[in-house]
Amino acid sequence: MTLEGHACASGAGTIINAIATWKGAAFGIDLKTFATVELSESDIGISGYIEEMPEGDARLIERCVEMTLERFGLELAGTVRTSSEIPLAGGLKSSSAAANASVLATLRAVGETLPPLEIVKLGVKAAKEVGVTVTGAFDDACASFFGGIVVTDNRRMELLRREEKESKVLIFAPARKAFSADTDVRRSRLIAPYVDIAYGLALEGDYEQAMTLNGFLYCGALGFGTEHMLRALECGVKGVSLSGTGPSYAALVRVEQVKELKSAWESCGMEGRVIETSINNRDAMSLYSEEYT
């Protein structure tokens, strides 16, 4: 008999990148990753497949399934497949979304449940084990799973604040990719005192100023240009940042700013595409109900 489970989780954008201080903040975006898990009694292990990157490294989603099964003492084998609306390796939390969706799909396949934070922590632990993230990306995983805006302490894996916000989101996704595991952590740690200032703003609820400060700091530390950020500020946007460790940029924009910023970004001369979306305020359970029922 084959057991099958489905799930999805959203991507996210950065307010505070946690690499410098282990403290972060992020917001869910209305772009999703979908996972399908099929399990049976076999001895062939778990095999993963990423639709957008068939030759890509599937260890994260495989480990998410394995750890979920281990949590319940189940010895099953099978496959996990993901497909995504989120540009991969673009700083838009595709790994966190894939991890959340894979754990959730496994739970549904075996008919088990876990508290939401435990689901998130399973995916974070898997990400650390396979080396796709420096800090475990607890902030990104929380934004992906719970939606809205989250502020976290990644070292302690504590969700300190969550609130909902209505906003359009504009993303510039360059053609080139940048993997979080390849980030220059040493240079990121140099800016830690200044990232702490931005984090303080996020704790106070001043998310737009926090993310803009974060963006300029990490662009400087990681060698990314600031032209996309400056173009956004020229359009009157208050919150814009390098998302994650790049190479994408994300901005919180009002409806009337979308057309102007899109045009400004498209004229920057960098190969890539502009994606228009919104903050996602729904949790992964709600997303599942919308997609699969």
C-alpha cells in the first residue's frame, strides 16, 4: 500500500538577515512551494526530486522526510517531489518553503500531526544537517510557515513577534543564482553592531526602515550593488532590501508605486525579471486547505 501526502508553504522576503547576529526578521510572500510525498514499506530509502532543478541537490527535502518518519519511529521508504513558484537560490527562502512543505506532506501521508513550531524546527534542523544554511534560517522558516511578519532569535529558535500586514511586494530576481551556504560569513559578522540597530527597529515594528538599513549593510558586506535599492527610494518606497544573501531585491510597495518601480528596475540594465506579489498572511495549514480541498 502506498501512503501519499501533499502540502505547500510560502516563500519569504528579508527584513533582517540573521547571519550577522543570529537574530532575524522576515515576511511571507504569496509565492508557494508544493511537495508530494509517497511512502511504502520498502528498503530503498527516500529519493527526492526538484522539478525546477532535476539535477539539483535534493538532500534537504529527503532529510525532512526521513526526520519526520524518525520522529514517529516509522521505517518507510519512498519519494518526495517539489515544485515551486519561487525562484531557486534567489534569497526568497525557497529552501525554507521546501522544508516546511516536505515535513507537512510527510505528516499527512502517515496521518500524524505535530505542533506548528515543532514542524518548523524539524525543517530547520534538516537544513542545518545538510548544510544549505548558515544559521538554520529559523526566521525564514517561521515567515514561510506562519505567514505575516515575524521577528525571531535564531540561536534560541524563539518566535518573538508575529503580525499581519497588507502590502504589495515587488521582487527583482536576477538571472544568476546565489546559494546561502556559499555566503561570506566572516564579512557578514563585521557589520553585526549595525545590523543590531536594524533589528531593534524591527522589534519596535518599524519594519520598512529596518529592512532598508539591513539592505544597505548586507549589500556592502556581500558585494552586491545598491542601484535597485536607490531606484526604489527614488520612487518613494520606504522598505527595500537585498533579500537573504541575494541576489534578489524585495520591496514593500503601495499599489500606486508598483508601475513606477517596476519600470525603474527593468531599466537598471541587469538581466532578470520583476515579480509582483503580496505579503502572505496565511499559515501553511490555510494554504493547504485552499490548494487541496
